[in-house]
Amino acid sequence: MILFPAIDLKDGLAVRLQQGDMARATIFNDDPAAQAKIFATQGFDYLHLVDLDGAFAGKPMNAAAVECILAAVKMPVQLGGGIRDRATIEAWLGKGIRRVIIGTAAVRDPALVKDAARAFPGHVAVGLDARDGKVAVEGWAETSTLSALDIARRFEDAGVAAIIYTDVARDGMLKGLNLDATIALADAVSIPVIASGGAGAVEHFAEVFQEGRADAALAASIFHFGLESIGELKQQLQAAGIPMRWPL
């Protein structure tokens, strides 16, 4: 069981969206590095970052904020948003990002993902953000004709470290993760699955680990709002027999 707190970056600020809508952004901290330090102090072991502006622009847009976070904390950090070419992958890994997450390019340029996964074993993941089962691209502004399963199967045996699956309709709503989609992904590929979008209570994490068979889960709102502390959450999940581990 791996728990990632998420920091979404917009205009250099730590924000949280509802259902992937940039117009529904709540600012949680105007200093993302300070927020990362808070998560580290609370006992989180890993961190998930998304460059929201980069996801729309197709290139890094919050590099300064990401670099400040890397300087502020020592925990492994994975980053998505605007990573669509080999140069950007190499640059982020060179700066200390532990794992890059490729989303739009996984739909439009699967060869890039496969080449990068071979070149940087364990450091390349695929991000699949879906609406009604179809993967959204270009910062969720467009919806492809491909399902998450279609794309995930492309990368079986390609050396991809993980698939981060987000149900966009549930994201930021605190109503629970998409168990059916997580189960379908876990059954379809041997790649570790990280569930995302909608966790709002301890039982949501327990369900996705036990029933959804996820290898990890990430969330933002539940931690930003202080609905659960990481210490209590870890204790309750471990009491349920879910071990802590890191899939890298």
C-alpha cells in the first residue's frame, strides 16, 4: 500500500480542481514548497505533483514551483503535466524527479513512452484520466476515442513503472474511487495500478486496495481539508492487513 498526497500546480500555487475543471480551482497554499514540507512533517513518504498549466500548454509551466519543492523535501516525487518529449523527460529526471508521468503523449505517441521506459527503467509511468471510460487529453480539454484499457494494454511488457488511473468525474468530489475501473485495469495488465480521483474517507482507500486491487492510491482534497491524518490512515489500513510498500 502506497499513499501519495497530491499537489496540483496552477500559476505557481497549490490548488485542487473539481472534476478536472480549471475554473473550479481552490487554492490550498500559495507556497507549494511549504505544502510539500507540511506533508513530509505529517509523515507522508512520497509525493505526487501535477503541472496543471503544463498539461494544457503541452510543456512545463510550473518548473520554478516544482524545483522549489524538490529543494524542500527529500521524499520521492512523481510528476505529470506537459511531459511530451524525450528532452523534457530527461530534464525532469536530471533535476531529481523520481518518476515522470506521461498522459497525452501516451495516447498520441506511445513509442515515446516505450522508448523512455526502456531508457529509464522504473522512472516512467502512464497517466490515464478518463471520462466515462474514455481517456481525456490536453489537460482534460479533449476526450479521445480510446478507453483506459485500450491504452493500458499498449504498454504491457514495455517496462512502464505504473499506471495512474483517475476518474475525472470523481476527482475532488470525496465520494470514493472508481472500484470497477480499477479492478478492470488490475485484471487487464501486470503493470502496478495507482488509483486516483474521489477518495474522501478511510474506507475508500481500504476498498480500492482490497477490492480494487490497486497497488497505490493518491488523493488531495482529503489531506488538504484535514479530513484524515496520514498517521491515523496508515494505522487503520495496516490494521486491516494492508502492508506498506513502494512499487518502484
